Amino acid sequence: MEPFVTPARCRASVVVKGTPPVDAALRLEILDKTNAIIGTAETAPAVSLTPLEIEAPEAELWTPDTPHLYRARMSLVQGDTVLDAVETRFGFREIAIAGVRILLNGKPLFLRGYGDDAIYPETMAAPSDEAVYRKKIAIAKEYGFNHVRHHSHFLPPEYYDVCDELGMLVSPELPIGYQQFYNKAQGPALDLYKTEWAAAIRRFRNHPSILDWCMGNEMYESVPIAPELYCIAKELDGTRPVVDTDGLPTTGYIEGKRDRDTLDLYFMQFDVFNTPLDNPDLYQCPAPVKPVVSHETGNYVTFPRLDQIDLFQHNFIPFWFIETRDTVEHMGLMEEVPRWAENTERLYTLLRKLDLEAIRKNPNISGYHWWLLQDYWTTSNGIIDTYFRPKPGVSREAVLQYNNDVVLLEDGLALTYRGGDTIQTKLLVSHFGPAVLSNGALSYSLTLDNAPVAEKTQPAPEAAPGSLTPLADLTVTLPAVNAPARLTLNARLDAGVLSRTNTWTTWVYPAHPRAASAPVFASTELLPWLEAYGASPLPQETPYPAQAVYVSNLLTAELLDAVLAGASVVLYKPWGFLPEAPTRFKSAWWKGSESDNNAGTVVYDSPVTRAMAPEGWCDASWYRLLENSDGYLLDDLPAQPNVLLRGIEVGGVCRNKALLFQAAIGEGCLLVCGLNLDAVLENGAPCPAAQWLTGQILEYAGSYPDPGKAFTEAFLRERAVETPRLTPPFVEGFARLLRNEGETANWFTYRKQSDRAETLRQMKAGASVEWATAPVPDTLSGDSLTLVFAGGLGWLSQPATEGFSLSINGTEALRFDVTNKRAVWKDDSGQVVLSFVVRRMTSEDAAGLFYLGFPVAIAQPGQPLKITVTSLGSDSQRWFALHPYTEVLHSKGNV
């Protein structure tokens, strides 16, 4: 069956097995849902079996919202006798490609798709029972989906029947899971691909729900057999797009510089390891030549609801859930599991909103595949769990705000503000409904902790299907606040029978940090950041006063003595204090790992965090505090501290991780914080949320609280260390590049997801990168000074060599090597110290700030210094990168 829609008509062709009588003819009848015949066509006797065509101008078109179906009956007749007949069901619908748009029945189509990885816990393999499919597709429709992609598999015909009836566009795939599997195929295996491809197309091509034919998953550069498979598909079914892969690299394709004849559209693999918070340009797609659909979008993980274990009966043993349960039982935290699950589901919903709204703001993208609808084996990355149960923390109403045919968008709202700031944002509508939106009304309101700030109702401009239409510009000055206040933007669009709403939240913080009421002392490298809170340098004399707050990134013997005597000590990202686990704001990808472990947070009620996290979890306003922060693993400690902010890890990792905790020590209190309290905005200004939380921690510490749970002195004595020699004055460690015998690249820095990096690899011994610092002060007092510059180290898994040397004014000062953790290197005398403070990290690479402390005698007053880093090794891709920022010290939050 070949349906057309302008006007509604269909063409039918048939194959007759055997030799029909010479006077036999073909008769085609189209029947509606009441079995009424709405059209008939017949060939003359003895005419060859040519295709028959029927016009049906009154036929209703098939779409996901209006899945009207008809039956076609083809009969081989001899006079009035029916020799044989065959029936098939079909829909009047037409799919076409027009530039960057997919057209369904001539109208722009946006694919609100999800992924299906063939999870059938009851039957293990895909069943033939329609009831299973009806339940699953109905759930998907309830959440706003109109499309599903089946990762490298076809399904039984009963499934496509259900999709036809309920209205779900389907992307089935030839079962080539990855290119490496195809690469092993030879001879008969390649023939099997061709025969199965052709057989599947013949069998399923009359289903209106099938969107396209796909040859396999993530075959990035195509495969040699693709042109032949493409031709087979087009010969058997010329009504649908054909693609050689679902999963395509962005490079070249999003700019319109690359294309393939075997791709009718692009299922594009954008960066799955970051979100629009990490990279605002993540879904930029400036000039593709064909439609773009985001491949496997998100793949975020929630913490599993462990009551699922009891649902697995007489099929699989859910070992992954059992192992997680046993781990949590060992922690003694089983009663917290429902809260962990719900908080991670809230983060999951938020991350999906960020992704999908960013995609809808790009007019050159035509859809996405939300990965996944149903939890995959050994992980929890779906809206519903393995047994189709909705996750309570994933609100269907919230999902429908951004997973719909018409979606309201905002563009410009920041994650945090200060009182007195001015909001400047835009409201837009992404419209992929069936008709022009006209005579509409837009209403919006801003509330601050439910108190009105601004509200307005105004006419909405006309919006055509397939358009991204600006609706309104908002400029609002915020009132002053004394404590964090939630700012909510509500928008509503009404146009005829259509009504859509959307909601966004951000936070407003006090304009200025407040000085702590108790005396505060800080270690040298933290002092520039903490001066705004009234901090002073650590005392020169010991013992330190007991009635004071001390902030350091090292637990020293002097600080331990002070806390034992009654002081409060805040260890900020302490070096080597406890085992660390890198933590991101986003949840882990797919199954997660020890280095990609996050599922969410629990913020327990305390004076420190109560105003910032009233619902007990970290929303988007915590992004800069959490992104590449440090979690501390509390497993197997001799005593457990009082956790104020817990990092929830994915079920497959599941360690006892805290980002903020406290413990009593003698008469005093120890607070340990791995959050980014010195976080800054893109413009280098301190992050409002980080400033507020810093003030709260200092104020709380200055109340000399009793944490309730205690560490022993012996436990902490083992962890007390010698302080590195980092003393003022601090000098900008980079002013200008002198030479680089390596390469100029772009990679993440402590400030940005991607920025310039002057990179030197350990490929050739003697190669170097050299730069000049800012001039040192004209007058130097004290014994030493500290240079501060931005940089990174990476590719830890590459072969180890002798590392790098660092020279000051042409004289080697010390040697260092690659790490992705905080590190300190010294020369033999201990007078030259290089400290690396990590701000962002992966399992291979790290970016942050370097502190180079050395005797003032090395420097000339008023003159810059020349710093040289030289490779000592060969044939290794390990690297050092200089990030050429000249104003590190001017951004006080960074130091």
C-alpha cells in the first residue's frame, strides 16, 4: 500500500503466486472502520497485474493524534467469483523530507521520541500479546510521546498493530548493535543482513506507524553494505526515509559540511556527557542540510526503588538491585532509600527539562529520543521502572510542559540572582501542532516566595506550525532580600481550545555577603576569597585561640589542637583527608561508574542549608556548588559523622558519600565541605548561592555547635599533615605566552566547558611551553611569594614517563607529573612548592589552579618572571595545559 494525502488516495500492488486464469482480474476495495466500502478499483480481465489506485477525498488522515485506520482488500476475481483475496490495514499518511523539516501529511513534524531497549521482565523476549504493548504505548502517550526508537531490533506484528491503533511513530532497526559487530560479519552473515532487511520491510511496510527504516546503531562512518541496503529499502518501500545509522557524530553535519547519500535524515549524537548547564551551546545546530533528531538524549540515572526486587518471580534474579540493597543495609540507611529515589527522580525531571527545552529553542532540530522510557537492565534510567510502574518523583504534569506539541520556552533566566539585580529574559513558543495559533493570549507572572513581583496578560502573536515564535521580553528589577527566596516564572498560552503552561524557578540571594560574627582565620590560599567575610590570616603563634573559626584545606596539628580545645574548624576540600569521589551536578550516564557516580542529593534539615533547599534536594541553583565538587567516602570509618548534605550515588556504585558533614572533636566542631564555596559566574563574579552558603557555614561554625556524632582524636591525628609553603603576596601567574612547542587546543578549564589550552604533551623530551607572569610587587616583604595560574593535567591512562620539569627564570625548580586529584610537589629543600587545586575533573583529566610558592630572592622587584614547563618524557600523550587567563586574582572567588 502506498498512501498519498493531497488528495487522499492510495496505490496498491500485489504479487500472485501461481498462474492465474487468463481472464482473471484484480479488484481493490477500501473499507472504513464500519466496514463500509469507500472506494473501489478493478483491472480489466487479462490485463497484467498492474498497481491499482483509488482516490478517497473524504478519508481521514493518520497521525499520532488522529490514528485513523482503513482496510484494503485485494481480490483476484474471475467474473463474479473471488478466486482469492488478501486484506491489510493501513492509514492515509505521507512522510516527506523538506530541508531541515520532517513533514507528516505536509505539516512539520517534531519527534517527541523515547528509546526502547527491549526490556520484558515477564517474558524475557518480546511477546506476541498485544496487551503488553497496549499498556506500554498508552503510558508513553500519557507522558506526551509520539515516537519510539527501537535500539537494533524489530518486533512482532502485534506491536506495530498497537502502534497503528494508538498513534505512535516507530523507528525499527536492523539488529546491528554497534559497528564492531558489523565489522566481524563475512559472507553468509552479510547475505543474512540483506535478506532479513528485505523481509522485514515487506512484512511491515503497510503499517502507518513506521516512520523510517534504519540499518543499525551508531555506525558513525557508515558500512560498505549501506548503499545496497538503501537501494533495497527504496525499491520495496518508497514512502519512507531510510538511514544507515541511528547515532551520527555532529562534526561537519551540523554545519552543513558533510552528508551521506544513505542518510535521509540525521539521528545526531550530541554530547551525552554534559548538559546545557555545562555547555549552553550543546544543541547548537547552525546549518544542517537535512532534519536532525537528537540521538539517545540524556540517559540519566535515578536511584532504584528496591521494592522492585519482590516483583521478579520465576524469571530473572535482579542481582543489581540485590547488591544495592545489601550495600545500603550495610550502611544502616535502608530507611532512607525512598527519599533517595524521589530526590534523584526530581533531578532526573529537571535535567530532562533542561535538555528538551534547549533542543526546542533550536529551530533546526526536529526531535529527540528520550533515553529511556523504561528502566534498562542493571540500571534505572527510565520514567517508569522495569515493571512499568511510574516513578513518583517524575511528575507527569511537569513532563508534559516540555514534552508536547506546543511548548512555552524562556531564554535568559539565570540560575541565581542577587537582590537588586535586573532579570532580562524572553518568552517563546515552539509550535508543532496541526494548525496556526492565532488570536491567542499570553499570561505570565513572577513571584518571589509566592509574593507577586510582576504579572501581565497580552495578545500573543500568530505562530505557524513548525515555528519558534518570540512572545514577550521581560525586564524586571528584583527587590532586596535578607535570605534566599525562590523566584518562580509562570507562563500560560491560550489559543482557541489549546492551553499550554510552563514554569521555571530560580533563586534570589542577598546582595552582599555578611561578615561572620565570630573571629574567622583562614589559610593563605583561601584568604583572598574569605576576606569578604572578615577572615584574617592564621595566627603566627600557637596554640591557636579556642574561641574562633578556622578555615583550611589541610588539617594540621595546630588546627587539631584548636578544635580539641573548643574551636570550630572548617576543612574546605581538604587534601588527602578522606577518600574522595568526584561529583557532578548532573546524574550519571547510563549505568554510571566510580568516576561518574552521581544520582542526586539529600539536604538534611539544618540551619546551614534550610533556606536554600527547603525540599531537601539540590535544584539548579546549586549547579556551581556541585559541578566537579568533592564527595568524601564515609564507608568503613570507625565512627560516622553527622551528614548535612549527602551525595546519592547510582545503584551500581552506591558508596556512603557526603559533600558536607560535621563531627564533634573534643570540645569543638569539625565541618568538612567538598562543595565549591568559591564558585564564580561566567563573568568572574562570586556565585550568589556559594556566597550565601559560605556565610551560613561560617555563622554556624561560629555558634560552636554540638554535632552530636564524634570522631576520635587518634583518628584525626593520623590525618594531620604539614602545611605547604604558600604565602602572600599573590601574583598573577600568567600575563603573556612566550612560546609553545606543543599545541594550542580547546578543552575544559576551571571556568568553561571548552576554552583555549596551551598544551604540552610528553611526546618529545625537551619540548617546552614558556610564559611570562605579571610583574611582582615593587616592594617585597616576607620570605616568599606565590604565583597563581590556571591550567590542567591529563590523559592519566597513557604510559608514565619522567613527567615534567618547571623552571623559574631558566633554572629548574621542581618536577611534577600528571594527576586528576589535588597534589603538592616540592623541591629538595622544601622551599619551592607547586600545589594543584582541582576544580573540574574526569577519570583521565583535571583542570584547576596552580599555586607556585618560592623564596622572594628568586624574583626581581617590579619585574615579571619567566616560567617554563618542559617534557621529560617521550612517546606518551600525557599532557600539561596552561589556560591563559590573565585575571585569576581579580576574580576573588577563584583564589
